[in-house]
Amino acid sequence: MTFLESRCIRAVHYHPATRLLKIWFRNNGPYSFYKVPFHIYLGLLSATASHGDYYHAHIKGRYQSPGYPPEDTFRMLRLPPKP
């Protein structure tokens, strides 16, 4: 987990193998964002003007899947059909 010096975002965590980004906001969270490219995560970490502005411009509404894991997760967990 990486803590940010931000008025909006408290911390972030990225899992490269699954491309899962979790964001803890100052007032709530965590929120999960799926299939996030690594360069987007790096952009969030290195945002110079505002982490919140970067989140709104590059993440919000693009990767979030509220309350549900990505569809690929279910595909990986399914057992083969019985013969």
C-alpha cells in the first residue's frame, strides 16, 4: 500500500498480475478498479498537480466495477463441466 499526500486520496494499492487498483479516499473506501494499466497507476502516483484531478481525468468511470469482481475472475474460477 502506498500512502499519498493528497487532500482527496489517502492510499492506493496496485496488483500487477491482476491489474487491480484499490483506492482509499479520505472519507471512504476502498474502491476497486479492474483492468487498470500499469501506466495509469504510475500516473496517479506521480501526478504533480493533483492526485484527485488525475483520478477524475483518467480512472473514474473507466475501470470501476462496483460491487462485482471482473468477469475474467469468474471464468478462471469455473470448474469444467461434468462429463
